[in-house]
Amino acid sequence: MGLVEELSEEPLFGGRLRCLQPLQGYRFSVDAVLLAHFITPPPGARILDLGGGCGIISLILSHRHPDASLVALEVQPRLAALIRGNVLLNGLENRITVLETDCREIASLLPENSLDYVTANPPYYPSASGRYNPESERARARHEILGGIAEMARAASYALKAGGRAAFVYPAAREEILLGVLRENGMTPQRLQRVCPYPGAKAGLVLVEAEKDGGEGLAVLPEFFICKEKGGGYMAAMAAMYAE
């Protein structure tokens, strides 16, 4: 992979964090940034990032939680290689481990009940929806061609300790599917926040944090607005996520 020709660099946090991503193909978006700022890991947490993409969630978490150790799991070879490159670029070799594999193979890679926290930005769309090239990197990241929400929920439940937590970002229109899949896999939703493009717009995304073997009691947080208005700039809270 020719890094100079094929990649662009996205500086975050005033250049304190650097993230290379493809000029063509899968590129991270605001959903990953939102998820990385939504989670509440305990001090010294061991965190698994399912569907790592270019590694942006693991990179942000390493910056925001300096005592955490992370495992980034990504099935697509080019993206897994990109995560490794970003880990080296930021000098995080001792904190982020990259696994190039399918989340359905997690039992052969990690001990059961061993992690404190899991993050997941799963493919949003069923494999049969829309027109796309099933071999493309972007399609495989966004459609359930290589597995989806059910497989990631099972992997999260396998890896988490009792009382450990998982956070998912998913389309708001499929909120009930997400909540149901989490409960089916022994993870009880504890916090939920709907994300709207701007005030007055319908929610486009939902963030959910669930606890393995947790008790009932879902806290619905106030809606989060990305932009000040349609076509406008970021709200202060959203802009801060790229700066802090």
C-alpha cells in the first residue's frame, strides 16, 4: 500500500493525534468520534474495539484514557494494516494490539470474560439492502456482508467480564433491533442517547451503553445535536470532540 499516494492524514486534538485513512474507500465519520466520546471505561480498562476501520476509535480512546490498553479487531486486511500504521505513527505500540480477523473467530483469539469494555461501530445495513459492490472496502464496512450487529454483540458478550460494558453506535431507525440484540446476548442497556443532525431534525444515530449481566434501569440522555442548523457549523460540544 503506497501511503503517500493512497492516504490522507487527519490531525486531531491540535495535531497531538494523527490518523491516516484512505483517499478512496472506507473513511471514518462523525459516528466513530461520537462513540469514542460516549464511553465510560473504568480506570486502567482493557478495551476491545470491534470493527476497527482505520483505528480511529482506538486512537481517540488511547488519547482520552492514557491508562487504558486496547485491542483493535478488523477483518479487512488493508484496514488492519492501516491501523498498524496509525499505531506506529502515534507511538502506541505498547498500548494498542491489532487483530486481523473476523469477530466470529474471537474465541480463538481472546480469553472469555477477560475484558472491561467493548466498543462497536457495526455495519449499519443488511447485506441485501441497496446497490453496491460487495467486494468494495466501503460496502463491507457499511453492509452486513462479513457479519453485523448480531455477530458483534455475541463477540462483545463473550469477551466481557460480568459487569463489563459495551457501547454501540447504530442508526436511530434500527434502535429497537440494537436493544433487542444486546438483551439477547446478556447485555442490559444502561444508557441511551439519540443523535440529531441539528435541532428540529429527527435522530439519525443512537448511542447505547449496555452492561453484561446488568440490572434493568435504562437512562435516556438528552438528545445530542451535531450542527447548529442545517448546513451550519458544529455545535460547541461536537467541535470539542475533535479538539479534546
